[in-house]
Amino acid sequence: MGSLKRKYWFLDVHRIGETESWLTDMAARGLYLRKIGLMFALFEHGEPARMRYRVDFLCREKGEDNDRRAMYAENGWEYVCAQKEMSIFSSPEDSGAPELHTDPAEQAYTLGRLKRKLVSVAIITTILYAAAFCMLAFAFFLGGTPTLNFIESSMLSAPYIALLCIYSTTLIIGSALSTRKLVRSLREGRGIDHSANWRKFYRSRVTVMVILLCVVMPIVCVMPIATIALRHSEDLPYDSNDPAIIRLADIEGGERLERYKSLVNIENYDWHNSVTRSWSPYASVIMGVREHGEAPGRMWLDGGHQYSPSINYDVYVLRFKWLADGVLNDLCRRYGSYSFEANLEEIAAPGFDRLYIRNEPSSFEIFASKGNTVIRFRYIGERDTQAVIGVLAECLNSMAL
């Protein structure tokens, strides 16, 4: 017994001529088919020989396969292997063995069961994939924030999963339609081309599979893991040169502030004074910052408690500028209001492409964009909006492209 070699089985079930031609060429190279798996075929090395291969579809449930194999063996065709209903036979080219099917219409009858099965599978698969696609679309647009869902970890892999669903559905429907076309051609008296060119189809199918296995599948599998593994929260540093970090002291005009002593300590970091960095292939920076300070000896204007301003903001530095409008709109919906006109006021200000403000008692929230940078900034304190807008403009201009 010669050594064994696995080769990718790239042929669809309806490509009978291409399958026969490919196996014939493999035998001419000294590779003889022994077994067909789900994605790979097993070949045995041997002496090169001129062989003929033929594909037939037999019904195992009715015992048709055993009777046909015996009949074909008597006519010089040796059974090689089978994959479900598809059986493969071989014969030396100089054996003079008659063709398995001399009447194309009779061969069309043997393919009738395959055609009906593939049509049923195509219908069921299309329904299932359509349901899965609708679920993905629902999750993608959940909360009315599709761009944020696309960028953040919640639906990072959704476009690639949808691509896989569409590709699989296209293959199954295409196989059913091609089999139906083949059956019609046989009924019209046109036989199988046993020397059909398989090379062009091989190159296109292998290229697609390499892209799926080496690009799409790793993205689908790795992205969710990477977003979790690379998300990191820590105490907000007292001093930082990061241009994305805006300090509460800058908002308060340099007033001396002490850091608020938080009673909430999660995973060994101060939640009220923290910075959280996330990863996304669509943004070079995704950062959330919280800072809560106290002004010793100063009271709120109402005189009730010690003055304790705070800021809470998210910064997105996007790799693609065209995502900025979508991210800003989604941030307005997520944190501002589902209706722009209800609570948000659009303001024209130098240093910004777009700027929205939502005012509340003793606080306000700003949604702004400049180039590829978007920020959502919430401030609780007694400074006016113009002071905060000035600081944000300086921050965005230092990061925007």
C-alpha cells in the first residue's frame, strides 16, 4: 500500500464532469482516490496510469447500490468509494468498459432524487439563514445605535458572520439550481462532458476558501476574544500626557481639587476616578474616563453640600473618518435622547464639525465631533458651557485628522 495524501475536495455534487476529469488527472499523476470526507479526499500514491472515472448516484435505502455495483463490476467498472448517494467507479482507459450511462435521459432519472433533495435543503437552509440574518440585524440595530454596535465588541463580528451566511446560502441555492439545469440538459439528450475543465473552478474555490479560513474565520473567532482581553480599567493617573485625557482641574479653571474618596472599588481600581481603554479594529482609541473631585471649603451655590464636581466622558478616535457622523448620532441616541429635537440643542462653534448640548440643572452633556474624533462629555458642576467647550475644542483639535 502506497503512502496516503489528503487533498481539498473542492467540487460541488452537481459538477459530475469536473469531478471525473479531476480524478482522471490525479491518476495520471499517480494519485488514486480511496475515500471522500466532508472537506477532504484521501488519495493513495501509486504508479501513474491512464484511468477513467465515472460518478453515479445510487439509492442505498432500496438496496440499489449493491445491485448497481455488481452490474458495473461485471462491465469492468471497479467501485472506489462513496459519499452519501454519490458513488465513484474507475476503469483503466484501455479496458474497453462501456459507459455507465449510454442514455442521457436515463441518467437524468438517477439524478432526480438528488435534485429534489438539494431543492429541499436549499429551501430549509434559506429559511434558517434568513431567520439567523434577521436576528443579527435586530441585534445590530438594537438600541438604534448600529454604528456603535459595529465598532464596539457587542456586534464586532456580525458583518463577517452575515457574510458567511450569505456565502453558504449562495452555494446551496446555486448547487440546487445547477443540478436542476443539469437534469434538464440530460433530458434534452446532452450527455455529461467527462473531460470538463476543473482548473478554473479549482482556483476560484480555493481562493474563496483561503479567504474564509485565513481571514474571515479568524476575525469571527478572535475579535470577540480580543475585545474582552484588551479591555482594561485602571485608576485615573494624577498626571498624564495623553491628549485624550481631559482633567477636571482644567474645566474648573485650575481650582485646587482633592480626589473624591470612592466607596466603590471594583477589581482594585477606583470606579469614580478611572480610565477604561477598549480595543477595536475600527478605532485607534476608545476610552472612557471618570473623574470626581472635591473643593475643600467651597460649597455648592445652594449651600447644601461641599462642592464636588465631576466629569464622565467617552472618546473615539476612529480609523475611518466616515464613521464619525454615525458614532456621534448613536451617542446622542444612547445618552441623550431617542429624538434629537427633544433635549439636544445643536450649536455652531469653531473647532467642531458638529456640536450638541443637553442642559440639566447643575449639569450638561456635550456630544461633539471633529474630523475622525468623537466625544461624549458629561459635566456636573458650576462652570458654564463655554468654558467646557473651549477645553473640548483644544482636546479634539490635538487628536483629529
